[in-house]
Amino acid sequence: MRRLLPVCLLLVMAVPQACHRDEVTAPRASAAAGGADPSTSRIAFVSTRDGNREIYVMASDGSAQTRLTNVPEWDYQPSWSVDGSRIVFVSQRGHCDCLYVMAPDGSAVTTLTHHDSWWGDQRPTWSPDGQAIVFTRFLADNVDVYRVAADGSGETALTHTSFHRGAEEPRWSPDGSQIVFSTSQDDDTEIYVMNADGSAPTRLTNVPGIDEQPSWSPDGSRIAFTSHRDGNAEIYVMNADGSAQTRLTNTAAEDRSPRWSPDGRHIAFTSDRDGNVEIYTMNADGSAQMRLTTASGADEEPSWSPDGTRIAFTSHRDGNAQIYVMNADGSGQSRLTSDAAEDTDPTWSPVDYHPGHSPAHVGFIVQPAAVVNANAAISPAIQVTVTDASWGAVSGGVVQIAIGTSPAPGATLSGTTKAKLVDGVATFNDLRIDQPGRGYTLVARAGPASGTSSGFAVAGAPAQLAFLSQPPATTEGAVAMAPAVRLAVQDALGTTVPGATSAVTVALGANPTAATLTGTTTVQAVNGIAIFGDLGVDRPGSGYTVTASAAALAGAASTPFSVRLTFMTVDAGGSPFDANDPATSSTCAVTTSGAAYCWGSNYHGKLGDGTTTSATSPVLVAGGLRVFAVSVGAGEACGVTTSRAAYCWGQGALGDGTTLGDWRTTPVPVSGGLTFAGVSAGDAHICGVTSGSAAYCWGFNGTGELGDGSTTTRLSPASVAGGLSFAGVSAGSFRTCGVTRSGAAYCWGQGPTSPVPVAPDLSFTTVSAGSGHTCGVTTGGAAYCSGANGSGQLGDGTTTAHGSAEPVAGGLTFSTIDVGLAFTCGVTTGGSAYCWGNNASGQLGDGTTTARTSPVPVAGGLAFAVVRTGWTHACGVTTGGAAYCWGENRHGELGNGTTTSSSTPVQVVQ
């Protein structure tokens, strides 16, 4: 037999109210009067029709009324889980008012709590994720709020009130992070809120008079409650932090039990303002208060349907308590139960119920993006699928989503965290996480089943730049770095910020050679990434870095890198008259990428870099031209682009229609629109062979070196007379020689003004004209020379001049040969370089300054593809693409960063 004193205490402390639940918004339309499908949407209630208080369920139209519990003791206060798959209730079985849970069909009844309290556990309410239950435990001397896991584990007291005090009416916030409750611990019943684990209890109301019956709005932003601060019960609302407490009803009656509609736009409540307890509704701001029931006898315990279109309630209009339902505007009132017993506590299931199709598997079919922005909607929308044990789609129900793994303590998931299943899929369109971090997961739950997303990061506000793709450790000069340099706009934790559009600027940080960073140096980030697809560095060197900056962001510096030049060909030039003339001695070369570089004397812009500053290491010829051939004369240099156009720079025969005294520091196109296969720069004139094998020359013509049959200087290309088909030409000092496609050698200038044959009994592959002598290589690889020989430049072992071609001594087989000022160099078919003749500046490269009358090998054992001579120095490109020079270096023409001459090859700066 139960004791009387605790019963009185229970009646004083507990106010019977139907369990408020956090309803699911945006329900699916159904077939019954605009509400849920009556065949699947169910209402749980308590009935004494079988002589004992038991729990029943029925369809929303009153059909299929089914007894779920059947024990001698009372079973009452049913509460649905948010997905409709379980019902928690209070039962007196086991000699205590304890909590039990069962399936919606009454099966699988499981004990959750057991104790020896006087009265025990009351008003259980599910957490939004279905993993925990909060309830009130009535002890002998006080009342406290408890929490227990859905499997009965982890029972914990969340409040600890003092003697004869109580904490009651716990309600979960819609996101499950907080619990609101009323408590008399301050000698006056007020409303408090605490974290879901019981920590940080905070008082929200603080006025004389009881504040009770708190109810969260569906979005969690407000709390409706009943207050007696005005002398009678009225409905109030406040923000979730207790601010903006506002009175909604204002009558002399008792207005109680506020219940939010699922969409948060309306509040249902009970009032006796018309002399009888009836159900009313009003807008959430207190306006449009409307009486819904008007029958005699109390109408109470309103419970909204999941779609908000109908309200179930308990009515005493028939002399005993029965369950009714009506439309949300009070129309269509219909009695659902009809018996002589007491039917009370109607509780509408939050979702449709499908027996035999309980959730068993939860999976993410649209995962969170790898990185999302803090406080921004996760996009694309998260989608979760739910299937039963047979992997069939669960078509009805609710999925609750929450943060699983969180690298940021206190991080909050906001937005719509509960979504209905539609054809087995729940979609979450507006989820947000407020704290940045890496290693987040989401957990989706449907009933007892759950699934975890893949890991993702949450990015905070842009704070810094970071290199995602560094410059390559070694990159080719004047060539876009590959792969492209990529920079990320990151938050303070190093996560790339999606959607960031900062303008990022890069520059050379460490710059050992006063180089220029070429390409697009300011790029707008796209989705947090700035890609620099065409960055290059124009000068070779080691130890470069790239720095990155952006407004309001911490900058970044790259790892060090080197710039190298891989050469394809080279040419050396200078003046034949005065080695001390500042116009002399420079070198140009072409890299494998087609970039032209020059070094040495820059008198009148001979290096083509836009300045007149000499350079001891390679500088890039301006204009961005891509060339395959280059030739250096006394005062100018010329190149042929990959599109076969000829360009010249410096002072002299530029071929652009200007006078010989004009000079340009950057390349200018040779006029006439001809397409060239190659050009050769002499002392004061230029000659070239077109792609059609015709020879053209321009410049000074005082001795007929242009070959057009005259001695008239030409400022633009003039056709060489005779209509010969040339394979190549070589412009020397006041004379020119060429080889026809049939191997015949011709020369002109210093007498003849048009081509005349030379060495008609020999067939040549190439010839080279100098100041006083000419050499060539026959089709058999033999070298022949003729002309002046005072320094042994003919290579025949003597210093005797020859008017006809004589073989070079040594029996070497050459692939190329080139004539300088009183010296000659050639490359054998095996790649060995040999030189002979004048060696006063070490231009033979044999480690001495001794003149040689026959070929001597260039020191160092390098394998050359080509060697070209200037007037007092020579340069070559090895088969590996490295450039080496030797001889005079007064103007930096050796390109090794010094002005020190060398009698052995020195590598051009890399």
C-alpha cells in the first residue's frame, strides 16, 4: 500500500501536463484532412478502459485503437522518441514509478530505471538525437532532474536541490545542447537553463511569483512559459538567454500550458477566461488570440500534429475524459475515443509509423565537403539514407544530426538538425558549425541506428597565406614554373578557407642576381586558392625565394630554389678593329625554351635587355620573343623567332629602315616581312637565308658585302644577286660567304659585289667568313681554310697566307667550324672542340696564350654540340646544354660573373 504523505507532496509539487516535445518542422503532406496519414500517424494515450491505467495507441482518425501495455500496475505518461520508433513511459511495475521503453507496437519492453524512491520518476522526455532521456525524480524530501541513456546506462542527477526544494519540467532544446527546467531552489519557482550534462545552470527569470511550464520554440531561440508574477497565471515568452521577457496574455483568468506549433508561428494554451477550461491559440507574439473549444466540460492537454494542421486534446464534455481531435483553427472537432473510462494524455507521434521497417542502417550519401566555412551553411546539402535490417528504404521517420568528433571544444551545430525521411532520404540544407577546426565528423541517428560522416575541416576567418605548391627546386629561366605555384588563403589553424577571394601578390624575396619575377604577379583567389600559372625568373642563380602577401593576412615565403639556363646554341661577337672599343665583345645564346640571353658589353643596347648596362652573366633579351637562332656582330645582334621573323637590337645594321647610326636597346623587327631560316651578323652588315633558301643582306655595302651587285648601303633586306639557293650564309668583316643547297661555296665583298664561286672542286656543308680568312667543312667532314695566316689561323701548320682553300692539319673530322679574329675553332663529329691561330687572350682555350698553327684541343674534355668565335673569345654549348666560354673577358663576355680572362673554358653563370 502506498504511503499518503508522499502522495500529497506529489500533488503539491507536480503539475500534470502532457509531455512537450521538440516537434519536427516541415512535415510531409498526408491524406487525412491536411494532416498525417491516419493509417500511419499515431496518437498514444492513457486509458482506464480495461480497469487499469494502461498505454494505448490509435490512428489519427481514432481507428486501430490498440493496447500496448498490460500489467496489473499503472502504465502512464507515454513520450515518443523524435523518430517515432520508441515510446518511453512510467510504470509502477517492479514496485516503483520507474521508466521503461518499448517499440510503438508494445514489444521489446525494457527497464531503464529502478530505485527505492517514495514516488519515483515522472514526465520523461527524449533528447532530440534519441540517445538520452531527461526526467524528474521525486525523492522523499526533494525533486531533481535526472538523465539516463536510451539503453538505461549512465543514469545521472543533473540537479541537486536542497531539502524540500524541487527541479521539475525538464525540456530539451531543439539542438539537444541545453535543458530548460523550473526550480524552487531560490524559495520562489523560477526557470533555469543548463547544459545537457547539467553544467552551467543559469537563472532566466527572477521575479516574485511562480514561473513554470517552460516550452522551447522549435528553432530554439525562445522559451514560452507560464508566470504568476501578475497575480494569476499568464503566458509569457522570452529569448533563450532570458532576455526580452514579454507578456502574451493579459486576463484575470488562468492561462497555462503553452505549446508551440511545429512551425513556431503559433502557441496553443488552456484558459478559463470564459468560465471553463478551454483550448486557445495565438500568434507567437501574442496577437490573434482565438478560442478553439467551446463545449461544456474542460478541454485540455493539447498536442499538435506533426504538420501543425491539427490538435489532439482531452475533453470532459461527455462527462468523462475522452480524446478529441480538431483542425488548428478549432473546426472539425471529432471524438476519437468513446468509452466509459478515462482516456487522457494524448501524445501525437512526431512521424509516420511503419511497423516492421525500423531503422537499422544510417549512411551519408552526400558527405560534408572536405572543408566548410565556420558559420556558413554546409554545401552541398548533407543527405542521409536510412534502411531497415533488410536494407530496404525506411520511407518515414526523422533523422537527427549532430556533431560527432569535434576538434573544437564547445563547437555548436546549428540549422535544421532534424529532417524527415522522404523516400528513405533526409536532407539537411542549412547546417552550420561555429568553431574552426580539423577532424570534425557528423553523426546521423534514426531511432537506434546511427552513421558517421567522413572527416572534414571547418575553416575560420582568413588569417594567413600558405604555399600549397612551392616553386620547383630548380626551374628554367624565362619559363613558367611547372607545376604552377599555388597559394592558399588559410585560417589561423592552417585550413584553406572556401570561398575566400583575397587578392594575392607574389614577389621575389631573396634575389641573388637582381632578377625579375615575370608573369602575372597578382591573382584573385578562387575558393581560397590563388594559382600563379605563368611565373618565371629571368636570370639564373641559386637561393631565390618567392614571398606572398595579401591585405590583412599574414604573408608567406617559399622554400629556396634555383634558376638555371639550358642552352641550345650560342654566338660570340665583337669589333675587328679595336679590342678596347667599348662596343666589342659580347655573347648571346638561345635556351632550349627559345629564350634569348646575352652578356658582355652593352654599348648602345647590344644585350637587348632594354638598358645600356653591361652584364657579366646572362640577361634576358626583352620582348618575350621565342627564338631558335641568334648571331652577334660588332655592334648589333639578331635572332630569328620560332615564327621565322628576324629581329635585331643594338647599333648598326638593324634592317628596320633606320640609319646605321641608330640604336635600339630592345629587339625591333627586320622590315620586309620575310621569313628566315637563319641570320648571320658581321661587322657592319647582316645576311640571312629565308625559309625559301634565298639570301638577303642589309647594312653597310662599301665593298659589295651585301652581294646585290652594288656598293649601296641598304637599310632593309636586299636580295643577293644570282638567284642561288642557299643552305646558309656567314657575314664577316666587309665580306660574306655562303653554301648552296648543292654544297657549292660562294663569297662576295672586298671586291666582287655579287656571289662568286670559291673552291669549286670541293663540296661544303658550312662556311664561316671572318676578317681576313674563311674556313669551311666539306661534306666529308674535312676542314679547309684560305686567306690571311699571320697567326696560324688557317691551321695548316704554317703562317703562310693562301689564296685558295687548303686542308687544316691533323686529319680531324669536323661537324662545324667558326672563324674569329685571326683564330678558328671547330667541333669534331665526336663532340671535341679544337682551336688554332691567335691566342693572345687565351681564346684557343688550351690553357696557354701561345699561338697555334694547327688544331689543339680545348681544355677540359667537354663534349660540345657547337662552338662559336668572337673577335677575342669563344663560347660553346655542350651536349648537355651547358654554356662555356674562354678568352678575353674585359667586358664580361665569358658570362661567368667576372671580368677576368681565362685560357680554359669557364661555365656561364647558372
